[in-house]
Amino acid sequence: MYLQRVPLMKGLPPDQLPILAREMTTQFYQAKTTIIAQGDTGNEFFIIQSGTAVASIKKDGVENEVATLKAGDYFGENALLRDEPRQASVTANTGGVTCLKMTRAKFQTLNLAEQLQFVNRKAVGNGKQQAGKAKKPTNKSPNELELIAKALKGNDNLKLMVKLDTDNIKKLSELMWEEEVHAGETIIAEGDLDAFYFYIVKEGGFEVEIRDTSGDAKNLNAVASGSKVVSSVESGGSFGELALLYLAPRAATVKAREMSTVYVIDRDQFKRHLMPCSEAKIKQYVKILDTVKSLNSLIREEKEALAQELTEMHFQKGEEIVRQGEQGNTFYILYDGECEVIKDGKKVSSLEAKISHEKVEYFGELALMQSDARAATVKVTTSTAKTLTLERSKFNELLGPLSELVSRGKKGPTSSWKSEKIVRKDLSRIGLLGCGGFGTVEMYEHKVTGQTYAMKSLSKGYIVKTGMQESVMNEKSILMMTNSDFIIKLYETYNGSQSLYFLMELALGGELYATYNRKGLHGSEKHAKYYVAGVTFAFEHLHDRNVIYRDLKPENLLLTEHGHIKLTDMGLAKFVIGKTFTTCGTPDYFAPELISSSGHNKAVDWWTLGVLIFELMSGHPPFESAYPMQIYTKVMKGINKVVMPQKCQGATGELIKALLKNDPGERIAMKTGGVQNVKDHNFFSGFEWAKMKKLELPPPYVPVVKSKKDLANFCARKEDMPRQLEYHDPGTGWDKDF
């Protein structure tokens, strides 16, 4: 049956497909008749029964044919769910074409939209898995270095990630090693999680395969089945660059067409040598900061933030680093060289430092607290002296006044959220709510109180395989820090032999993603304002605690039984002061600084809010493309290159563009005024923020929930449950505090 090939229809229960087929009408279109026109808003879905049609896209005034459609091919399925401009025109060929047609009105009358299941977009890059197979660099001739340089410069995707200047090209070239690949050998397998390496072809050639489409390879709506060769890579070409950016399954299979030789580099090397500040250096700086007594009240994350802001300064013999009597606002760490301390013209002591011997000295730390006059002069006595410096203004910008941190102590930021102890044996399973790649979310009921909860379980085997130990522990810590009506609450955690468990607040209204698609809410300003306001409050709460969320999308927004909005899934959230460099998130929502690996802060969340508004209003994200690298190319070009749909114009479009600034510091919530700038924007004109915060503003949509055990707003199936990856305890104790 043709319908079984349509991705949207795969979300229907199998017994509904014959009903849909019977209700489709037959229509004949004569030769040269336009069935759908690019740019028009449609409400019909088509399957070609006989004859052929041509799909074409008009760009810059020129009409280009992109595919020939024949019997079994289909187009326009999104029109069954929402208003959306047609992406191409389809015109009947000579002899005409007969189509089966379904209208949105009929689709809704049959109640089919309510039964659809939608595949959630997956996040990427939240692990720290290391290949452990990096090899010794190979010696290279000038000609070989030139080949590598040309290959790097010719990889447009790589240029999105890092500035490929002469120094960086030299670093990458020096690190690469050679490997031989036999004819027919698979060097990359589609779907493989062991994705660490980037390759440049020195000799030979490779074929790139992806899972094939059933039917015509030119089908506008490709459906996976089998495999096909889509391109080849010859000498001087390259592939695998996504593995340098983040941890994600390989997108294609690459096989050697003949005996070949490649140059290889792995993700760990790439990140370590090209990031602005390596992890090793940060750790070294934190170790130095640990010796400063006046900073003892800082928690580790705060010291890491300061470490990233330390600036190296070099002084020559005879130079005065600080002078007695001057107003001080800078703290110094001497890590190499010698100085003398002079007070009232007399030498009172000496400072000697050698970082290689783990011997450092520091002075001027009081300048971090107040602008007092320097008590002494510090003068360089060796040929050079090297220091790390930090200004009080930068310290205050990152952490606030040191005096307040000292009085706070090392407990760090905490939440007032408390809950009664819930013992796991007092819980009984009710049913499945959702499935992920390595865990499930299920409904549980307390045997005594009758209260229901969501239990999220994560496979320990998968956690260890993908290097997510730190991420999972962070998720628990962050959830314990939060106490907001707009964020799902954590009640308990349990540590099992094969899984870790989060017992969480249950939101019975289901995911916003599925709700929008089933109810056709895209384009409703009333709905968008309400849900975006809820996210704004959630971000405000997290950012006040120096937490970056990093994975906003409709799939991570839940509705309560009353219709209130809740942010969920802190798997990618991180306590950050300053910047962090891990590339992670959902590709459709990636900000430019994630792609360029230039470091990101809370501004990345405001970018995702701009993408969310666009998607809620238009039905799709602004930079949507079939492949991640195509998305990233569009992101780097900017929102001004995106054609704004009618629903994303006016005040809506202004807010979207104010959030989607490529420069993080220019995003509206990052300017003076902060989050209040978002609340005061014309998009929210007349919106009652005070009522929203108190949950007194009536939700625009209230889901049907019949009881505390009602699973009707969730449609996960047992067959979707992930296979358990057996866990063998490595003995590191990574989960002892869970």
C-alpha cells in the first residue's frame, strides 16, 4: 500500500490506513495543469496513481526541475496538519496524471490527526566518549602538507566550525596520521556511535552510501529502505567532519572503492588544539586558584569560570607590576620568575615561582574585594616574569561581589525545594509515557497516597558507552537546584543495578510538540505568547542560578492537566559561569557559537527561544534542512537570509530577529535590561505577565485528562522501548552519589 511509505502515515495505527485509503478521492489533472504551486498555502495531500508529474522550484526568477514523480510518489502531506507554504510546484506531464487526494478537513473529520505519533528530534553531543585510538602523527612531505591544506580549505563544513587560518591548518596537519584502507572496506558505518574521526583522502577513492528510498531516487519525500551511492570522495577530498563537532551517530556509510590511503585526526585532538582554552589549561589554572585562601568559598564551577577569564601578562626585569600607594583593581598570580616586594623603599620579601614545579605566588587579592591603595610595590628581578591576572570588574561580572561569596560559604547556589521521602518499593508501575534512545519514562503510582509520578530511567550501560556519566550527575544536581512552576520538579533519585532513575513531577497533558501537530495550533499568536512566556520564566529561573539549558524545543515542553507549560529534560543543562565549549543540543536549534565552537553562555538559550517562536508560528524551524551541515550553513548566514512566513512578520518577526542575532551579546535578553527586554517587547503587548507567573492566566488550550492515571495524551508503544545495554561496573564509583 502506497500509504505505508509516507512518513507522516507511519505515525498512524496500522488499522487506520485502510480507512484513510477508502476516504481518499480520485482526481485527474490534464497535461500542463499545476497541481500545487510553490508559495501557495495548501490543505491537500496527494499520491500519484498513474501518469507522471514534474516537481520544480523557482529561485531568483528561474524555474528549475528537481524531480519527476511517478505512480506511488506523494507530496503535500504536511498540509493535512497545518497551513504551510508549498515548497515546490508540481505540474502534470504529457498525458496527464491521476492522483488520490485527501483534504485536511476530511483528515480531521476522521479524527486521524489525534491518533498520529510523531518522531521526536534527537539531541546530539552530550557525551565525552573518547576514541582511545589516536596514533602517532605521520611525517609528511611538503607536497603532502599542501594536499592536506587544500583539503581543509576546501571543506566548507569544516570552515563553519573553526577559523582555518595558517596556524590552525598547520596544527591539524601536524597531528594527522596515515591509515591504509582496503578495497571494499567500510571506514564509516551509517548509524555507528563510535564516531570519532575526520578523514582526508591521500590516495584512492571512496563511495558514500545512505539508506535508499523506495522507488524513484528523486522522490521529494524519500523513504529509507536499502542503500544507494550518493557521492564519491577522491584524492584531496575529505569526510567525517561532524565527528569533530560532537558525538552523534554517523549519517552515512563510506566504503573504499579501491586500495586507498587516508589522513586521520580524532575529535579529542581537534578540540584540544583548536579551542581557545584547553581543558588541561583550565584544570591547571583551577589548581592554582585552589591555593588562594581568599577564594576558598568558591565552588569548583565558579573557579573554572574564573580560570577561563585569567589573562597572561609578561613583565621585563625592573618593571613594577604593582606600585605602593596606587589604587588596585587587579589580582595577580606569579607563575614563572622572581620579584621583590618593596615597602616604603625597603625590600621586605621575595616572590619566586616555577609552575613546572607547582610553585606559584599571588598578590593583590584584596583588590578583588575593594579598591584600596596597594600596600607595597612588586618589582621583577629576573629577566622576565609571567603572571595570570584578573580584574575586579570581570570578577564581579562573573560571580558578583567576593564579600558576598565569602559570607555564603562553599555550599554554592541552592534551592528551597523540599519533598517528603518516597521509597521506591512503595511505587507501582501504571504504563509507558515515552521512550528515548537509552531509557524510558513511565507512570508510577504511590501505593499509599495514590499520587502518580513520572519515572525516568536511564541505562547505565548506555551512559558509560557514550561517556555521559558527568552529564547525568549534572542533571540531578541541576534539578535539585530548581524550584519553579515552569520547570518539572524532581522528587527522588534511585540507583539500580542496570539503570538510574529520576522520580519526577507528572504532566498529564502530553508534549507540546505532539499537541501542536495534532491540534493544528501553529500560527496562533495567543498560544505562542502563552508558551513562550512560560519558557521565559523557566530560563529566568535557570539563568539566575547560572544554569544554561541548551536543548529547548517543543518536544521538551510538557502540558499539565490544567494546560500550564513545563520545561523538562535537563540532560544537556549545565551550571556555567562565563563560557563553556561543549557542542551539544538539537541541530535545528543550534546557535552560531555552538557551530563555531567559540564558547557559549546563557545567550545560547535566548537564540533557541527565537527558533521556538518561529516554529510555533510557522510549523517548522527557520533553518530547517535535511542534513545537519545544511542547517549549520543557513544558521551562519543568519536569520536575515530566511524568508519570513506571513505569521512571522510584524512584532513577531521583530522579536524573532532580536533573539536570533549571530552576535550573542546583541540578543535582546543579553542587552542592558536583560530578560525584561523580552517581556516588554511589542510581541507581548497587553500580555499579563504577573498573572502568568502566578498561574492565574487562563491557558489557551486545556488538554482532556480524565484521571491521575490517564495515559491518553501519550502514545508510546512497548515495541518502541530501547534495548537494554548490559552494564558492567567499571569500579570507578561514578554513580555513588546518585
